[in-house]
Amino acid sequence: MADRDPEALEREIERTRQELARTIDELAERVNPKNLAHKGSERIKEEAGQLVQAVNAMVRPEGEDGEPGRLDRRVVYAGAAAAVTLTAYVLWRRKRKRR
């Protein structure tokens, strides 16, 4: 190390400091709560969109021509019945816990 030029060594140290500062800034950006919340919300929106497409495919399957088909009322009624049943169950559990 004694053979190295002091100015070259200082330039290398400065370059290393700048790289380290960039790395720290990148890490701070990644763990920023606001950014994490934004990424999480974007992921939830994406997954919700996929869920909507899957439900639409079940409720309105494509016709032979690729256009959305007729609304399958059986699926709609089954979903409504499931929602009513789940709501009744939740209300029943809440009422039971109050006793």
C-alpha cells in the first residue's frame, strides 16, 4: 500500500464514499413507509383486478365469438345467497358474544 499514489488513493476513497452514499439512499428509499404502502396498494389493486376478471369469467362466460356471454343468473344468485348467509352468520356471532 505504501507504493500507491496518495492522490489516487484519495480519489478511490471518494469514489467508494459516493457509491456507499448511493447505496444507502437506495436502501432508505426501499424501506420508506410511504413507498412500501404505495407498492402494497398497487399490488392489491392488481390482484383485485385479476379477481374481478376471474369472477366476470364465471358470471359472464365468453360466447363462441369471444364476446361476453349472457349473465349466468345461477352464479349471481349463489353469490348473493353466500353473502346473505355470511352476513347472517357474522351478526349471529356478534350477538352471541355480547351475552
